[in-house]
Amino acid sequence: MTSSRLLIGQSLPSPEDIFGFRMGSDRQLIDWNQIVDYFHTLDRHSDRIIVQELGKTTLGKPFLMAVISSENNLRNLDHYQSIQKRIANPGDMSREESQELLEEARAVVMVSLNIHATEIGSSQESVELAWELATQTDPKTRKILDNVIVLLMPSLNPDGLQMVVEWYRKHVGTPHEGCSMPWLYHHYAGHDNNRDLFFFNLQESRLVSRILYRDWFPEIVYDQHQMGSTGARLFIPPYVDPVNLNVHPILMAEINMLGKHVVSDMQDQGFTGVETGSRFNAFFQGVMARTPIWHNILGILSEAASARIATPIYLPRGSLQQHGPERPRYSHRTDFLDPWEGGWWRLRDIIEYEKAATYSILHLTATYRKKFATNFFTMNRDAIKKGKDESPYAYILPPEQHDPNSATEMLKRLDFNGIAIFRSQDDLKYAGVTYPQGTFVIPLAQPCRPAIKDLLEPQVYPNMKQYPDGPPTPPYDFTGWTLPLQMGVEIVEMKTPLRADLMPADSYVFDPARDIDVAAAAYIIERRYNNAYAIVNEWMKNQKTDVYWTDENLRHDRDTYPSGSLIVPNRGDAASVLEKLSATYHVPVTGISQLPPVRGTRARRPRLGIYQPWITSMDEGWTRLVLDNFRFEHTSLHNEDIQDGKLADKYDAIILPDMGTEAIVEGKRRWGGEPYLGVPEMPEKYRGGIDKKGVEALLAFVKNGGTLITIGRACDFAIDKLKVPAVNVLKEVKPKDYYAPGSLLRIELDNTHPLAHGMPKQTAIRVANSPAFRLLPYNREVHAVGYYTDDDPLLSGWLIGSEKLEGHTTLADIPVEKGRVVLFGFGVQCRAQTYGTFKLLFNAILSSRIESVESLKDEIE
Ligand SMILES: [Zn+2]
């Protein structure tokens, strides 16, 4: 803080002064650029606010956090921050020692807004809330400022906020006012940006992780959302079942207390329609409002009813209803004491509800400052102690990994979770195996023990039914996310106390870079490394030459390289280029002096298209992220691009992301019924799907040599519309008989087939009520490359009806005239998390533009 700062108090311009309307006025919005400017104004003119730019978003916008507290607290911010870090990681600090710290500590509360860009109320609220905290002088505000340090994030998705505001403004006053946007509001993830908060694929999540688990360790995170329009006006915890057993009961009790306190406060102030205990659970880790609870941090979600962006809607009596199986009727209940009666619902109402909840949380935190600090300290200490006293004591990553790149990547993701990773100083012996010095070890004696366990162990989801023998109670989200399974990484759980000297790991790389043999005839790159594909893609793009692979096992020195191993001829400056790529991507590139006369394949740079529907597909977005990360070039194809036809002239492979047949063909959304009067429709240009013309174009594409890659539900499109010889055996099965809500299942692979090159014989796949196939007799050879065995395939999550899967195919390569259709009956690239199966998708793409070579020796040397 500099002395030139002025405390202007009430004279600080309000948002209304600056923008010319009250926040939340009908049909009026401020965009991200305006919000950024306003926060900088507050920073300049108030001694109660420090605004920090944490970094840039995916599309390069500034990502902001405002630190708001009393003038005195902000003057001593470093001091309070260091206290917070000590409480967060207390080691074996004694109670006496802690007393002084806990007395002095300020409560730290993160208020995170607008991760879902169309849930726009909170972004508009942000400036008003900040202005009020900066200017109000009443005793309640003073109490909050004196006791609490607020970390306010005005939007967790600034790119999306800007897009949504621009789209809305463009259509205000037209029949399209308030209609959906025809593209994802996060460049890669759309709504799924709020499924990333334990995996940290996205730039925005990574910026948040630094504040949560490195810089600040808030005791409370309050994350604001909006839901549909016709239920309660505001949801606040308690959450519904099931309880995640890794989470400390103290924490859940505090969450319950805090939620009920908000209900009571809001009732006092005349707010109606506030509910608790419906639909939203705290079992799944990936969302902003809950991911902190595995770190002993209270995670509070609120969900306000939505208007139509900034357009008010009228809810007649009788239009209101409950959602979720806990609430069959819209009526008075213990956890819904005062139902809202209906009427106009406006953006301003949302801001009022959200602000009231925020003040209630901040005020309660101020009141019980020491209780929250003490419990945070206690839970962190308990976690460390439990890690020392209770199995599992540690996780070991054996140095021999099928894909060392994925193992490295997993450690990076754990690091984003604030998990400390170590290497053994000496040989480490466990269960009869000796792991060499330098082996990666993750001890459980850490404050975030719940997170470590939950990320690395298989999930066991309770078999919850809506009534005895009834259908399953749908979970909030996926039920299994075990990182080693998703990523194909081997870990060993240590069930005896860890006695080893450890040092903090300063790098997560498994294989050190090696020199390259400049005189070699060619270079071999093993396909089991995920990053081998990034190397090959960069090579093909920049060198504009082809790559090869062997179709037989290839012996060199004492090593045998399996069929599918990639081969790059040593021509021109290949040696120096590959040496650089090898070091960048941590993939060994081995020179061989002589190529044997084995059969092989030549691959050219594939021309890849991805279907991008105007009704938006998050799976499409995640697919782009995976392809970008591994340097695949690709083009987005819209309905008209597909309908234009002649696709085989332009593309070698086309991906249909996980979407149902009606969505692809007719542009029908998964949710919501037929439009009626008053519901804005998208502009004509963005309506409909690929239509009959598009179906014919895709069929012609395949017949003329193209590779059509269908993922998840899009396999049904290939079966229904292109008539490929397969049946989805799960299509008509009821959830009561078969249910796999985001679970991880085991399949067998034929890894001699080019689609499964580089893969182990078995793998875990992500299944979210995905299809499984019975292949039909055909006039060509059809390859069942991946299939379920007769054993129960459940590895993590929840599965009802495993017998429905027995023996069925989940990955098939079906030739159709000159081309082929590849059916992926699972989330091969799901949410950009399934590193263990990415290669299957990469293989499908890479094998879309190939020719056979009789002898690699003659071709290359
Ligand atoms: Zn939301």
C-alpha cells in the first residue's frame, strides 16, 4: 500500500455512476472489459481493495482477483497470509503454539463467481458487492472487514462472460433476445469447465489452484451458480447423499451449519423460496464448489433460479416445480420452508439473492472466525496424523511405466492439487520389491490426505435406488475418476508405515533426455509414449515428410520393438530436429544403423475434421483440447461444411463427438422440449443439424476412402443412419437393469491391430451409459479391437448390470467400401482426462492416410 492511496469512502463512484444503470436492470449487462476497468478503479481509490491479475485466460484475457478487507488487514496482508499458510500446513505444531496463531488469524473466504458464463447474475453482482464492501461503514460491514479477508473472483470464466454479453447485446430487441449461443462459452470445455477442478486441464482452473493450494488456503470457498427457472429461487447446502467418506465430518457439519444459517438470515430479510438438501451432492471432486472439501476447506454452492440472461421471465402459478428425486412436489418441506409463489423473475432478483447469501456467509464467518480457523487447523493436523497412523501410508510410482509421459502428467496434476511429491533418497523396499533410488513417492501424511486418497484410489459409489428395487438415484456427475486408472499409470499402495528418506521432487520426468545417434539410418520412436504422437505431428507439419511404422516386430540390438513402432528416416537435419523434439516431449528416439526388410506402413499428414454442432458439444471442445495438446492439426466442420459434400477430397478422417443421432441429424438438444411462444429461437443460420444431405455426404465420405470416427452416442448415428453391421445392445435397456454413470471399466484390447498399437493388453475405459456392440456377420473382415470379457469389469465408480456387457465389443474397426467407420463405445478422450486411452483415438487418426510398404529397408535406406 502506498501513502498516495486515497480513502474516498462514499465518494467512490458506484457501478451505477459509472455504467449508467443499476446492476441487474432488465436487458442491461456489463461485459468483462468493463468489469476489469471498474475493479482497477476500485483498486486505485480504495484502501480496502487490492486487485491482482493472476494471469491470462485461455483466450488471453486478464484473470482477476480482488483482495478485500479492512485497511489495517490489507496493510499487514503478508503477515496474515503467512499465518494462513501455517494453519494450512501445521506439521506437528502444538496446541499451545497454535493458540496464538488462531487468535490472530483472519478468516479467509474465497468468493468465486460466474464459472458458468450464462449464469450471469454473479458477474454483474461482483462490482456492486466490491463497491459496497469498499464504501459501507455500518457495523456489520466493519465486522466483516475486520475479521475476514475476502478473495473475490469476479468471473472464473472471463472469455465466456465476454462472449455471452456480446451475443446477448446483439440480439436484444429481436425475436432472438436471450437465445442460446451457438458455441461453447469456454473455448474448450463449455459448461464442463466446472468438471476440471481436480484435473486442471484448463488455464483458468490452474490459476485458481494456485490461490487455493499454494498462496492462500482459504477456510471457505463460496461458488455461485444459477440453475433452471422453475424450481426454488436459491439452493444452498446441506448437500444430498451420498457422503464421501474421505471428507472430514467436522467439515460437512460446518457446511450444514453455514447453509442453514443462510436460510435463516434470508428468511429474516423476507426472501422466499430458499431450499437446501436437493439434487446437489458432495461426492464428486471436479467442481469448484466442492473440490475444496478434500482439502479441509468448506465448499459452499449456491444455485439461483435463472432469468433469460438479462431478460425477465414470468412464472405463472403452477409453472413452478421441483427437480431431483428428493423433491417430487413443489410444496412446503422442512428444507423448503417458504416456497416462492411465482411472478416476474429478473436478473436484479438473482443479484439480491446472491448478495444476501454472500453477506450472510461473510457475517457468520466473521462471527465464528476463531472456530473456523481452529477447525481448519484441527482437520489439517488430523489428516497428517492419519497419514502416519493409518493405511495407506504412501503411494509409490514404479519407475517402469507403460507410458512414462502419462505418469509425468499425472504427477503434474497432483501438483496442481497442492499435493507434495517426493523421491526416495535410497533404494525403497516394499512387499518384496526394491524400487531404485529416485522413485517417486507420495506420502499420505499431508493436510490434503483426503484429496490424495480420493484421486488415487478406486471410488466405491453406494448402490442408491429411488425406492427398494426401483431405478437408481442418478448421481450428480461421474462416479469414478481414479487418476491412475484414467491415465494408465501404475501405482503401488503402501500398507505398511513409510520408513524412507525422501526429498521433494523438483521434476516429474521419468526418462532423462538421451543423445541421439547422428549417423543412424533411421530412428525408432515407441508408440507407448503418448507424446510420440506430438513428435510425429510436429515432424510431419514442419518437415513436410512422411513417417513410417513397422507392421512386424522389429529387433534392434537386444531390444524388440513391437509392430506399430514409429520410424523416421534420417534425412536432412532429422537428427537435430528429433533430438530437440525428444528433449521437449521426453520420448526416447533411438537410432538404428540398418533397417531389416520388414513390412511396414507409410503415413502422411492426416487431414482431420471435427464436427462442431451449433447446439454445442462439450465433448467436441475437449476433443480439440486433446488434439491441440498433442499437436494434431484439425478443422471444425459445421452443418453446411458437411452438407457441401466431397468430403473425401478434403479430409482423411472426421470425428463425430459424443452426441445422439437426433442431435447430429436434426440439431435437437438433449434437454428441453419443443419450443413454444416466447421462447427465443436461435437465428435461422444456427438451427437444425446435418440433415439428410449431411448423412449422405458422410456415407459418401466413408465409401470414398474416409475414416469416420464416432465416439460414445455418435456410434448410434453410424449404426442407425449409415447402417454399419453392428447393434448397440444397451440402447433399449432401462437404468434399473444397466447403469454406468461415469464409471471406469476394464476391457481387453487386441494390441496387434493398428488401432491399439502402443497399448497394453488391458485398459480402463471411461463409460457414461455408453453403448456396447454386437457385431453382425459381414462380407468383409471386421475387427473387434476392444471388448468386455465375462468378468465384472467395474474398476471404479458404479455399475448395475455388468452381465449386460459380457463379451460385447466396445471398439470396432468396420471397413465400408474404400473407407471405414471406427466405433468408440466409450469416452476415449473424455474431458481430456483419459490419458490411458488417448492413443486409441490418435491411432484412428494417424491410420487414416496410409499405404503399405513391402520392405521398410528398401523404402528408407
Ligand atoms: Zn453452474
